[in-house]
Amino acid sequence: QPIIEVRDLSKTYASGTVALTDVTLDIHQGEILALLGPNGAGKTTFISITCGLVTPTGGTVRVGGHDVVRDYRAARSLIGLVPQEISVEMFETVINTVRFSRGLYGKAPDDAYLEGVLKSLALYDKRDAKLMELSGGMKRRVLIAKALSHGPKVLFLDEPTAGVDVNLRREMWGVVRRLREEGVTVILTTHYLEEAEEMADRVGVIDRGRLMLVRDKAELMHEF
Ligand code: ADP
Ligand code: ADP
């Protein structure tokens, strides 16, 4: 069974803007899916609905079999989200940041698990550093560690390389590849074909609210 099942998903905002139209998609455990599309295509709306933060006007999303609207808490516990708008407490330490985040999900403390997450993101040596002391790339990895703090099955990264320089972009690509090796399911958005090809196993092209095509990476490289 797919970990995420999206059926006929549509969203028209109160303003009248049609952001998504009849999107149907299965996402499988362990895969990395990139949603590729220009600004305004509906990528953030797709993520916000799938994470249960925005209510669709049509269709359904199930995560781990749980409807994200009707069974929000159960679905949300399976989801980690790194939103585009980021905010963290710069005076807090890395380990406390992820502990706090885990607590928000009502999960019992588990430093052994959190230290494993920090190790997988090459942050373990910085566990007691304050966020303000970290490089830009490290701060971004802390955001991923926060999103993984409650042990989700799927991780959403909304434009993980927006506004970062080329070195940091390459670093992020490496981070995502390492997550794949650990079997984390990742859904990320981007407006760069190159980036989608670099990170994803499968690419969905979204334009003006419609999912135009979904291709395995190999097929995509053949077509473009
Ligand atoms: P993307 O992430 O691909 O840039 P978005 O999902 O952010 O696309 O936006 C899709 C469309 O929905 C755009 O036209 C955007 O202006 C509109 N939109 C996004 N959020 C809202 C909102 N809260 N209210 C009204 N319109 C919105
Ligand atoms: P600058 O002054 O050049 O923006 P910063 O140290 O503030 O330098 O930011 C460097 C990197 O850290 C950027 O990639 C930015 O996206 C990221 N960053 C900045 N503020 C935050 C924050 N509150 N939480 C997480 N990452 C942040």
C-alpha cells in the first residue's frame, strides 16, 4: 500500500484562486519524489493540504491510511515538514531544539533516537552549540532534524534550496541522498529540473494546479 494516497485533490482559495485541480498521485515508502513547477503552480498548496494544514475543497489525502482531514493527529504523527518560512530560536542549542520539537508531538523523550538523527545529519558534534553559532547549511540541517524529531515516516521539504548559494544547494542534495540511504520517504518541491533530477527517484511536473506528468527519473532524462 502506498504511504500517501492523493485522490482528485482540488483547492480553490476563498479569494477565488484555483490552486489545485484534480491531482491524483500515489507516493511509495522509501521513494524520493520531486514536485517540479514554476512559482504559483500549487506546490506549497499541495504540501500544506497533504500535511493537514490547509483543507482541500475537493478530494482526499490519506497518509498511512489516515485521512489527513478527518484523522489529522494520526496522519500528522507520520509526517515531518520543513516549511518554506522558517523560524527557530537562535539562542537555543541544537539538542534542545530537537527535544522541544519532539515534545510538541507529545512523544516521550528519546535522546538516543534524537542523537541518531543528529548523527545522520552530521550535526552530532554540534549538539550543544547554539543555532546562532552554526553555518547556514548547518541551520538548514537543524530544520530537517526538527522535522524528523518525532520519527515520521515521510518528510516534506518545501523548496529546500530556495535562496541558497550553489555550495549550500549541493550540500542539500547530499543531505537528501543520505536520507534516501536511511529509507526516509521524501517529498520535495523545486523549480529547477536539474535539482529534481539530482535528488529524486520520481518527478511530478505541476503547472497551474494540474499534475501534468509523473515520471521515473530515468524516463525524464530521456525525454528532456
Ligand atoms: P507554489 O508553491 O507552486 O509557488 P502555491 O501553492 O504557493 O504555489 O500557490 C498556488 C496559487 O495559489 C498561486 O496563485 C497563489 O497565489 C495562490 N495562493 C497560495 N496561497 C494562497 C492563500 N492562502 N490565499 C489565496 N491564494 C493563495
Ligand atoms: P545572512 O545574514 O547572510 O542571511 P544568516 O546566518 O542569517 O546569514 O543565514 C544563513 C543561512 O541560514 C541562510 O541560508 C538562511 O536561510 C538560514 N537561516 C537564517 N535564519 C534562519 C532561521 N531563523 N532558521 C533557520 N535557518 C535560517
